[in-house]
Amino acid sequence: MANSNTNLLSTSLPSKAEIDFVQWFRNAAPYINAFRKQTFVIYFSGDVLADNEFPSLVHDITLLNSLGVKLVLVHGARNQIEKRLVESSIRTDFFQGLRITDTQVMQVVKEVSGSIRINIEALFSTSLKYTPMAGSQMNIISGNYVTAKPKGIIDGVDYLHTGDIRKIDTTSIKHSLSAGDVILLSPIGYSPTGEIFNLNGEDVATQSSIELNADKLIFIDDTQGIFDKDNNLLHEVTTQELKKIITETKAEYSDIIRHYQRISLANEMGVKRVHIIDRNIEGALLQELFTQRGIGTLVSTDHLEDIRLATIEDVNGIIDLIKPLERSGMLVKRSRERLETEIGNFYVIEREQQIIGCGALYISENKNQAELACLAIAAEYQSQSLGEKLFSRICKEAKDKGLKQVFILTTQATHWFIEHGFSKNSLQDLPSEKQALYNYQRNSAVYIKDL
């Protein structure tokens, strides 16, 4: 008779999907911790609402709010306004890419923006019951937060009720954000004399992010991201690189140029991270924010990676990074105790509070040579030349310390080191203490580079 306790004692192996989820959640944890109490300004085009994509975005925005992110939402309305004007047979003119807003057009702008705002508030108020965030409480607040002024007459053309942003009521917005509320801004501004102006939604989002000193400005629309000359999506771009792209973009793509100029302005005025996300990808917001590679383009004031000396707090991150390489035999296994003892020799590359690269420099007793060891880059970043950057930084530190040579012992990466100036040498060319510790079983090749 079979043991009646067999079923109680046996366990099924986790599925690949379950393993992938656990790994994703672990990888997302540093971002969750980093984003708490940060301020994000999120712009989404009116198309997100028109194509019934917004309920899914509501779920993701609510999740961010539950994680302690302070959120300012800015909606667009361009296509809805255009559709209503066509339906009403109202003619409208553009000059230098901007709509000239007369009284008739302004009435349509008010009606459309008001309808969109009400629908957004309704979705946030009613749809949570039927979502993964059921039971959560979130207030969304809108108001006259944007003070505007008339754009005026430019090159002889009167823009009438088209306006520019004068200021954002950051005091009131920050007060509501601190209470856990979500702010909703429409592309409409108000003057102190009671006039109403038609504004550009992307401009409202950009200026809001600047005046709020936001941590992130996020655009969710049809632009998908920034592409190179071969039409490959660029996942990361610096402000300087974006300026070059702007100068190389043909004049007929004026809308794209203006969009890039907004992003560049936000960076220069203190918003260090600007994301461009394709609205047509399900869960794009979460994929962009909680995965290392992201799904769109991230524009930053500088390269995201910070190369620095490691500290004891980095040990866990280094272990997670080098463990796969130790299993494959590319790196010598190091215990936690050894890493903690030798942490002063390590340099790390940190991105969004996550260790994505490491390397160590061990100075020999002769003070002329040093071993370059444990050089590792996370797999998803190996195509971004981070290994070269870390290698150059460590070699510079070695040279600054007066060292004459760096050497490596390797079993599987000889070509990479040859390409970076190393020459094959013999064991006798190493410092005496390293010769004494040489592991003949691994039979590592010896390579040396003059500094």
C-alpha cells in the first residue's frame, strides 16, 4: 500500500513562467525601492483614450501610486479636437506647427478637454474594482494649476486663444502629492483675468516636470522612441547625443524636432530622466520602468552608469552578477567572506541602484604590477561597451597609482584582452606571490599589458 503521506511530502517543480516571474520580481526590487517618493510626470496622447487602451494604463498607474510614486498626469487631446472640428465643419489654421485658436475652436477645445478629463476621472474612480488593484484607494485631482498667457502675434500672425505657460502652481500640486493624490492636468491654461487658453499638452508636461523638479518625465504616445540612421531603436541617449540628432533631423520633421527640443530642455533644466514609450505595447510603462533594458528610449543628462569604488553594501549585487560566470568556469569562485574582505579592491558599475558590472585590481608586493580580476558585465549590457569603460577606468586608476603593468589570468576571454592591448606571457613574468598561488588545474593563460 502506498504511503498516504506521499502526496503531502512531494512537491512539484516550478514552471518556467514561475521562475521567470520570481527572477523578474527580484530584478524589479531595486527600482521599486528607488522610485518610492519620487515624482513622475506622465504625458499620454489622446489616442490612448480614443483606442480604449487607457483602462490598462490605469492599472499600471495605480500600481505606481501604490508603490509610493508621486504622479502628475497630463493628457493630450489633439486628435479628439481635430475630429470634433471636422464633424462640426469648423475650419482651423496652423502656423509654424501650432493651431490658431479662434473663439469657435476654443469652444471645441473646452468641450473636448472637459469630456476627456471627466472620462479619466471616471475610469480611475470605477474601474479599480475589476482590476488587479481592486480595493486600493486613489484620489485623482484636477484644477486650475496652470497659469497661461496669450502667445500673441508672431510674424504678423495672431494666435488668438492659443497660449503659453506662465507658471505652474507647484505649491498646491506638491501638497496634494504629499497626501497621496494623483494630479491630472489638461492642455488648458487660465489667466489671472479669467481668460482660457489652448495649450500644447507636451509643453504642459515638460514645464510641469521642470517646475516640480520631477525625477522622471514620461511620454506615452506614437513616437515609440528615438531611432538611429539605420532605424534601430536607441534604448539610451544622452542630452548631448540628442542635440546632435536634432541638428541632423530634416527640417520637414518639425514636430519631431520640437518634441526632441522639449526633452532636451527638460534635461537641461534638471529633469535627469526622460522616457519615450510606445503606447501600442501592452504594459509598456511597467516594462520601461522595471526592467534593465526598458522598452522605449531613455534620455538622460549623462550616461546612466556610475563607475565607482565598491563598498560592503555592494557585495550582494556582485555575488548576483558573478555567480553565472563562476558556474560556467569563466571566473574563479569567491566566497562571500572573501568578497567582503577584498571589497576595497573592487570597482562597480551601478545603474538605478543595481550593480551591472564589476572588476577588481589587486596590487602586487612589487608595487609595479597589479592583477585585473573578476571583470564582469551583466549579459543584457554587454553590447553597450561597458566592459571597455570599466576596463579603461581601472587601468587609469592603476596608472595613477604608479603601476607599470596590469596582468590577467584567463581561460575563456583571451581574444577580448588581446584586442585591448594585452600580450601573452609566461608564469615567470608574474609577481612571485602570484606564481606561488597559481592554480595548475585551471591552467589559466597569462596576459600582461604595459600602462
